[in-house]
Amino acid sequence: MTQITRLMPATPKDNAAPLAPRDGETVFPTIEGVRFAAVEAGVRYQGRLDVMLAELAPGSSVAGVFTRSSTRSAPVRMCEAHLATAAQTEAPFAILVNSGNSNAFTGRAGDESTDALAKAVAARMDCPVSHVFPASTGVIGERLPHDRIVAKIDQLADSLSAEAGARAAQAIMTTDTYVKGAWCEVEGMRIAGMAKGSGMIAPDMATMLVYIFTDAAVAQPVLQEILGELTDTTFNAITVDGDTSTSDTLILGATGRGGTPRIETRDDPRCALFEEALRAVMLDLSHQVVRDGEGATKFVEIAVTGAASNSSAHKVGMSIANSPLVKTAVAGEDPNWGRIVMAVGKSGEPADRDTLSIRFGNVLVAENGWVAESYREEAGAAIMREEDIAIRVDLGLGGGAATVWTCDLTHGYISINADYRS
Amino acid sequence: MTQITRLMPATPKDNAAPLAPRDGETVFPTIEGVRFAAVEAGVRYQGRLDVMLAELAPGSSVAGVFTRSSTRSAPVRMCEAHLATAAQTEAPFAILVNSGNSNAFTGRAGDESTDALAKAVAARMDCPVSHVFPASTGVIGERLPHDRIVAKIDQLADSLSAEAGARAAQAIMTTDTYVKGAWCEVEGMRIAGMAKGSGMIAPDMATMLVYIFTDAAVAQPVLQEILGELTDTTFNAITVDGDTSTSDTLILGATGRGGTPRIETRDDPRCALFEEALRAVMLDLSHQVVRDGEGATKFVEIAVTGAASNSSAHKVGMSIANSPLVKTAVAGEDPNWGRIVMAVGKSGEPADRDTLSIRFGNVLVAENGWVAESYREEAGAAIMREEDIAIRVDLGLGGGAATVWTCDLTHGYISINADYRS
């Protein structure tokens, strides 16, 4: 089990979510070959960090995964294009992120803003434009005032520092109630990531941005393959409200400056260690996002086993995790297993009433097509009063398994998303 | 346009939903060849009608559509089986419905209860068991006390009356805040339907039951084909919370006792008239269900055009209709078109930012990949303050179109589903 350390704010916010992590360090670790900078550019907010720049040393490998939304934003489209063409030339890579404005659904003007930013960064950092990976998060449908950011590029580049990771993590926050970071070290390879989500600014949606850095040396095709696989069981296995952002972006950069042997293929025994550590960082960050879910008071793990396939198990899990009836039952601390049965049934995946079993934590609730003989309502209710709740469903059909994570659906969610006009 | 009349309660409930219909008649129309009865059997509730029996005269055609849930209830499974084998023998058909207990996820005992009920009804009504269509709605996972219902079969059969439709519609209600019925007449053919949903009893889900009767004469295969098609654009085009009941049942019975010529094929010009009238009844009942959606304060029509296909348009529409972010925006009277863009994007269906247009009512909000030049926030906000709201999305890709209906997501929904323990 990989030991994960979390990033904690130096001065916790008063409105931090009830499920916010309770321990960690206030300093983001240094990663050989990575430098950060953050400034106040006044994109939308005043008096707070809202632009971050990260630099990866020449020779780094960069991998990425992005939202599958068909209405994805201009920066996402640029990242996809750059990922396809970015060669490991002897030039640095740059990540530029602003909060306050997502530059999504801004028509041709959006592409122009993204182009202007990427060109300004490339010129200042002395790298090809294809080495720049931009992201924007915040209001959608409003023109990005990119001049304000361009005006800060020199200041950002001048202040790049290996120690500024925590400031960078702060700069990408929107209405997150706490800063999100997680890291670990295995066999001399350090992996550290930061994330933002799932706070929201009207009229925006819960954009998720994730940046992970490692000093390991990993060939780019290997890095991309691993990242894609691990995303399925981490960031693609969480849901707050089933809605998908137009801007979700996950970038992984490996500098190779840590002095450990280069991983060229997945057969390398060090690759498995690297994967396990990377998965631990990704999983922890993804859980931090759920724990900051709007209005969340419960963290729910849904483990589905015995499915026809892993993919089928994932769909059943997501059907449960996205069911408003299940999520409100959890909010009400109601061990309402009937709603789990309903959510399994509506998933469209193979399931059989008579082979299905349901557990809350380790309490067997239902089996053989009915409530379990041993089940007592008080036992289920006790599980539901916990802050972290496990729901286990075995379909009794095959070897497919998947675990997903979500939070409850509360008055807080409605208040955040309905009560205030944008 | 078919003229629809609605059923209204003789004494409206104090807690009737804000969107409850405001006009109609308190008497359900008679349909030649159909008789109803309703009793208090004390299945779960005391002091209210909770079992209804409907009889269709010998020679009737019966069609049905049911939930696709893989965990569907024992009565649903029996109806499916009976529909496959029910011949037009010279015997009546019977529909038996209880509220208070859904007999879902009750294992083998559930099948035994359903068998016992069907046999008791068949014996008393002098029809084959395959002519009995049972349904149960209410708590799931608790054994149905079917003896209490069996004990009332004689009383039900003895009191069958053509005039008791309104009582029958009352008996199938659970936590519906108003009784639901709609009817019309075209070319001498009368069509009248009743529905229940989407109130809920913990630990139950929003079961929808619909029974429609006509005195038209329609060959069974034609009736079934029409019913299946019309369901796609009516009951399968509504959503309150995206959750699917284990018990959803829609039965359509045509007695052929109205004296109008028998419809043997869909080429019969009378068939188109019948279809149009039937669709009007189904659409009105489906809207009544949405208007009684838990916590609903807004009725929302989402019309998608310009899609790659009708099916693609339906999926985009449902993606918008089920989006918690869209539904909370509607609750907050927020003309938040960014969330519509998001919901289109996450649907997984073909869509192009630059060909997409969005209208609130007749107000053009977005086009050409950005907010429309003519759009003023006040115009969108004015639409959102209405009780009935139309959202129109044109994808600009093809000729596919679909319309779906939903309600908003409010604190009321959370209160109903989370605040009270079952």
C-alpha cells in the first residue's frame, strides 16, 4: 500500500467542506525538473492567485487525458492537438492555467485567446507552441480577457521556482473549498499531483483539472498508455452529479531528472511500481474531488462484483452512484436497499434478482431475491450514520468488478446550484 | 388537436403539487365493456381505497408495455407472460392493482403472492389466469399480505360498475398529490386513461402505473404495435429524476363495444385517428405525472431538433432533462445556457459547438458557438420565471428530432427523499 501525503492549506478556509482532509503538509514537494509560478492577473477575481505556470525541463515526457464532451473548450482542443504532435525536442514544456473564465463556448474568439496565450508562453519560454498545454476554468460563454494574462507572462517566467507548487495549486482553484494535492515516493521516483474540482462558478460546471508531475524517466508512449488505463479506475470512476465538464483536463509530466533508470517498456519491473504509485496519487486526488462535492456530507464507495464484465460492473456502479434516490437516501442516513435494487435494475446491464446480494459495509442486507434473514434495520442504519459509507453489490453472474465513488445529494447541493442567480 | 378532458378530485388535497391541473371533471367517463371497483383492503394504509379491480368484456384486445428494469417485480413478470399468451377467448380480462406494497424484490414469496391473487381473480371472474393482469405499487422488499386482498375479491367483483372509474383511479395512488385521469373521443371512439406516479413511499421508487381503456375495436397486434410506438414519445419521454421503477406498467384494453368499425390493420384510415387520440391521452397523462414530480415547481419541455437521428435527439434531450445542474438552474429561475451546452456535450451524441443553437421559449440564446448577439439576460430570465418553460436545442446536423419533458430539482425533492427516515 503506497503511503500518500496530502496537501493542506496553511490557513484552512472557514467554509471548508465537512469531508475535507484533516491531515497533510502545507508544502508541495519539489520535483526535479519542474518549476512553478502563480500570479494575480485579475481575470475575474480580484486579490487572489488566478494564473499558474508550470515548466517541465527539456526531455520530459508528457501524457494527457481530456473530457470526451462534444462541446469541449478551446484549450482542451489545443491540448489534444499538442499531445499528438509534441516531440521530445530539447525544449521545455509549459502548462498555463487560469481560473475565473473557462473560455468554453466562446466561438472563434475562444480559439484566438488560446492561440494568443500559447504563443506568448512559447516565445517567453523558448519552446515550440506545441509544447504549451493551456487550460481555463471558470465562467463559460464569456470572452477570456487574455491580454491580462499575456501581460503577466514575463512575471510568471521570472518567478518560476521548484518550491512554488502549493501556490500553483491555489491558483487553479475556483470555488473549491480546499486546496488539493497528493504525493508519494517509490524506489526513488517521486510523484506529486494537484487537482481542482468540483466547486463551481455559475454559469459554469464542475470543471476538473489535474496536473501530476514525476521525476521518473518514462517513455512517452508508455506514460500515455498507463495514464489512460489508470484514469478509468480513478477519475473516470468518480461522480458528484453525473454531469461532465467541457474542460476536464489531466496532464502528467515526467521529467526524468530524478536519477532513476528510464522506463522504456511496460515489461520493466519498475514500471509496475511506478504504476501503483501513480494510481495511488490519482485515486487520492479523485477522492479529494468527491469530498469537495457540492453539498457533500457523506463519501460513498460503491463496489460492484460478480458482474458479466468489468465494464458492466462499472456501469452498474455508476447507475447507483448517479441515482438521485440513492444519493438522497444516503443524505438521510436511510439504509434504503430498495433504491439500490432499483438502480441496479435500471442500469441496463445483466442482473438477476435471485443472484444479487447487497451489503452496507460488512452487513449483508439482501440476497436470494429478498432481504437477508439475518438483516436488522438497526445494523444498516448504524452504517449509514458513518461519514464514509461502503455499498457492496455482488451480481452473482461472473467475474467482472469495478469500484466507483460518489457523495450524497443534499439541500446544500440545491442551495449552491439553484438558490443564487448567476 | 385532440380535445382532452382531465380528471379532477372532488375534494382537492391541501398538499396538491403547485403544478396540479386546474380544471377538469370529477367523474371518470364510462367506457362500454369496462367496469371498475375499488375497496379498502388495509394492505398498508388504513381508511383509504387501496385495491382496484377493472373488468374488460369478453372479446377485448389487451396490449401492454412494462419497465425494462432487470430487477422488475413479480407482477410485471406475470403481465409480460400473460400478454404473450392471452388469446381473445370468450372470457373477460381483469386488472387487479393494489397500492401500499409493490411486491418487488420479495423473492419466491413474491411470485407466490402474485399467483395466489391471479388465481383468486380468475376463479371469481370465470376467466383463464392468463387473462389477469396484476400490479402492485408501494413499499418494496416487504412480503405482500395477499390474503387481505384475496378476502376482498368477492366484494370487488360484486361491486363492479361502469361508473366507478374515479374510485379506481384513487385506489392506485400512493403518495401522488392528485388523482390522474385524461380522456377524449374521436369519431365515436372513446379513450380514457388513469395513471399514478411519481409520488413515492419509502423505501420505494417512483412507480408509474397507467391503465387506458377504449370502446374501439382494434385487433390485438395492431393495438400492441401502436402502444409500443406511442410510449416512446410519451411515457418514455418523461423523467423526474432519471430513476426507473421496478414496477412500471402500462396496460391498454380495447373492448370493441362502442359500435365503431373494427380496426384490423394500420392501413385503416380510422387507425390514424385512433392513434392520434390515444397519443393525446398518453401525452396528457405523462405530463400529469411530471407535474406531480417530487418537489416540482416548474414543468419543462425540451425540444431537440437538427440531430443525427430521432434516437440521438432523444438521448440529447434526456441528457439535458436528467442533468442536476440544468434542473437546479431551472429551480433557481436562472437562464443558465452554459449548463445546456454542458448537457449536450456529455450526452455522447454527435454535436458541434459551432452549429448548435439554444432557445429559451422563442428567445434565441446561443448560436455559432457563442452567446447570440441579440441575447439579453433579462429576456432569458423572464422566460425562466414562467411555470411552464420550453428549452429548444437545434444541433444543426440532420433531421432528427425529439421532445422530452421534465421538472425542476428543488429543496422539495431533497426533503421528500432524504429528510424523513423510512
